[in-house]
Amino acid sequence: MKKLLIITYYWPPAGGPGVQRWVKLSKYLSKLGYQCYVVTVDEQHASYPTTDASLQNEIDTSIKVTKTKSFEVLKIFSSLFKKEKVPYAGIPDKDKMSFVGRLALYVRSNFFIPDARVGWNKYALKTCEEIISRDKIDVIITTSPPHSTQLIGLALKQKFKSIKWLADLRDPWTDIYYYEKLSHTNASKQKDLGLEKQVLEQADGAITVSADLKRLFLKKSNKISQSKISIIPNGFDEDDFTNAKSLANKEFTIVHTGTINSNYNIKGFIKAINSLQLDQDFKIHFIGNVDVFIKQQLQNQVKKPVSFTPYVAHHDAINYMCNADLLLLAIPDNAQNKGILTGKIFEYLASQKPILCLGPTDGDAAQIINDCKAGQVFEFMDDVKITSYITEVYNLWKQNSTTQLQSTIYKKYSRKELAKQFADIIEGLK
């Protein structure tokens, strides 16, 4: 039995798709015969944007979890903002920050590289060293963001030469969409780029979630071969959908779950909604963290009823998806968005409800939606085609009281199947 040490900052009771990736993969890797150990931060010391205590019920009982202390600069950062919580995506808008806030961002960007959660590393590193020595770990897996977690893997690889190390990078590092909004000096940027390159070169293997992200990481060094980086996307857990039921709605309901902030361009969607020539049995529901500016846009500009529900437990989010008639998926509007595959896209697929996606029509998300026959993807300002598609789905709902899809192609993205792919990578390490 091979022993895997998974090093992750985000673990229940933290919430969000980054948590679910490794709660689910570790569950199915355990069922495949691997002994999984997890090192994470103690929630009493952590800086979580969101929490979801219900995810603790999904941790496989065979997994050995160790939690450590951390020095959290984000707690200091937030205290300077008084009214701000830990950002749930990207960073606060610098134009709206006070002088103290901009100063705090400068300190965060230049004294805590690669990110503000690097204060966890020394505690995690000590604990990982003890577990590796005591339990004879075969493979360590570091998953990020935060990308500072990858530096723990780098240090462990340098100390334990024979151990195998897989670096799992769920998001871009120095190419992340808000990177240029940070207050890095040139020296800090070069240091960050150097750390990213070092991790990619020294890991025994790297994993990312999309083809475009693989392309970005391959560009970091000519020492990285195509075969070194594998693609394992996020997915869905069939167990999460066992008790989820799709009920007939009295009103045609468009649902968006998860975070949506100022990096998301929904102007074309709003224009399309306002041009619809439909009956009044129509509503839009946003579940999760919605940026104040976006919320004001929706409340002030949309002529149809719009409702908002704050962040909910994962199983409740699944129910909202399954009870939607049309699911809205928004991709951030930035230069590197072709490789963005939000975790919820796969749960959207599993709900078997049509997806209206706003984003690049030649991106990785578009390819998956088209391949699974799960909906349509539109450029952000293509309001005419968006209007046409909503009308088409609405008419289907009007005729049948349901918009349930029949294709089962999406099943290849089940966490169970993805864990098998991960196991193949582990067994192929040399």
C-alpha cells in the first residue's frame, strides 16, 4: 500500500471548490488502496473566505488528518480594512481602498511572496517532516492555491531526495487574472517568477486542470517536458447527487451559484434579459458571494425579478442547481481566461440542466460544454444570441415543464474516474 501525504491549506471546514477537489480525490484514492495523510491549517488559525462545516462529513474515515498553527497576515490585512472580510476572489479594488489599505496591499505583495498565506509554511513543513520520517511516505502532493503551499513541497523534495513529489496547480500562479492589480515591485515579480519556475522544474510531476493552464506552465521553462504536466480537471461526485431531486418550477428559473465579482462581465446577459419578450413567469436567482457592484447592477438594471441567497452549504448548492431550469456560468473577463475551468462547471454538468456560459467561445470551458452537449457559450456582449438561447430554453420549459438534458457524456468527469487517472500518474512516477 502506497502512502500519500496531501498538503493543502484548504480543507473542511473551509468551503469552496478548492476544498472539494482533494476531499473527493482523497476519498476515492483511499478506496483504490492508498493510505492518505493530510496536513492542513487549523481552522482556529486560518484565513478562510468561506466555511462549510458540512464538508467535514465527506472526509473518508481512513484519512489521517493533522492540523497545524499558522501566522496569518490576512487577518492583519483585514483588520486594517475594518469593513472588509477576507477576499473571496482576487483582491479588493485598489481605487476604493484607503491609503492604509493600499499600504497594506503593498506590504502583502512584497513581503509575503508568493502570497499572504506563506506564514503557514514553517508550521506545515515541520509537521510534514515528522510524518514522512515516522510513516515512510512514498509520495507527497501539494495543491494550490495558495501557491505558497508549493514551496513546502519544494523544501521537502530538497530534504528527502528519494521521495516523489506531485505539484497540483488548480489556478495560474503569476498569470492569475488579478496579478497585475497587486502592488509588486519588479524585484518581487522576478522572485515570484523564479519560485514558480523552481517548483515546476523540481517537482517529479505537475498536474493542472485545463489544457490552457498546461500551456501557460510549459512556457515557464524549457526544462519542463510536455509529459511532465498532466491534466486532471475538477469534477463531480456522484454521491452528491444521489438524493438531489429536480422539481418542476412554477416560474422559469435561471440560477447562478458561487462567487461573482467585478472581474465578471455580465452586461451582455443583463441586456439580453431586458430584451426578452416572455411571460411574467420568470426569475433569476444568485446563490453565493456576489460583489456589491454586481448586485447593484442587477438590482438597478434588470427588469425581471432577481433574488440573492448568501453562501450555502455544498449539498444545498447542489439542490439549487438541480432545481434550476437554466444555469448561468460566468468566466472572468481577462486575457488569460481560456483556461479557466471553475469547479462548479462539472456539478452544473451533473445536474443535467442546460448551461448558459459567458466567456471565450474557444476556451476550455466551451469545449467541455459543447462536448457534453450541455448548453451554449457566448461572448460577453453577444446579447442577441444570448436572448435567442434563453428564449429557446424557456419555450422548452413552457412545453414540457422541464429542461432536463439526456446526454450522459458528462459522467467521464466523475471524481471516481478522475481518481483513477491520478492513481495512474502516481504509479508512473520514476
